[in-house]
Amino acid sequence: MKRLIPLAALLIPSALAAQGFTQLPTIDRAVADFTGVAIGQSGGAAQPVDRRLRLAACAGIPALSWYGARRDTVLVQCPDAGSWRLFVPVLAGNNAASQAPAVLRGEAVTIAVEGDGFSVAQAGEAMEPGAVGSWIKVKSANANAQPMRARVVRPGLVMVDIGSALP
């Protein structure tokens, strides 16, 4: 009986391939190639894709892209109509340069406001520090200005995007 268990374990992957399932180690390799970092390392996939998943085989090559501005998730998507998509979490980088604040509290910043078909900018002040890509409180240089949330674009520049809020 002990010999049947390993034999059955060897037959399961070939049976899955015969049924038309995507090979999950292939997705792991694709994510590692996309991020440039191995699984479990800083900047790479947090862990391998769950081996319990049974994803339908793709006729085309799955597309990989960053999901979100923070680049903490890789979106793997089968290009077939109505097929699957998978979100793979990425370990946060421990690189001190990537975590260093680009804007400091009390620093003068340019607040850019963008929407559909327009863009304006004005002087302002950072009310808290933030790294590139993070959201911080800022206020306009006007005396009675209310604080607002803005995303740090680069040192000295923050962005408020209101284009997605319009119908």
C-alpha cells in the first residue's frame, strides 16, 4: 500500500495537465521573471501560488502587470475571454532608499490637481512626511485652507487626482 501513494502522487500532475489545467510552477516562474526577484525574497512573490488552485489552461500566454501604484501585487491574467485572473502579493522591499521620505513635514511642496481635461498647481505645505507613492496630508498656502490628502509623486511635488471622482 505504501508504494501506491507515491505512484498516485506522481500521476496527479499528469492527470491535471491532461484535463487542461494551468501549471502553477509556470506562474511562479513568470512572476519571478516579472519582478526580477525569487519567491520569498524582498521584492519578489511572498510565497508560491497556492497548489490547490485548478486554473483552466490558457490558449495564450498569461499577461503580467503591476496591480496598484504601490507595486505590492502582481496581476496574472489569462487572456482568454471570461478566464481567470490571479493576484500575487509581493514582499515589501527592505531597501532604505525606497522607504526614505521624499517629502518632509513642514516642507514647501507644489500641489498639482488633475482631472479630466484640466490640471492646476499651487504652492502648499506638507503636514506629514511621505515616501514616493505614499499618501500624505497637505494644505494650500492660503491662510484658511483645509488639509487634503495627496500622493507624493517626487520630492517637492504631490498630486490630487479628481478625474476618477467625476461621473
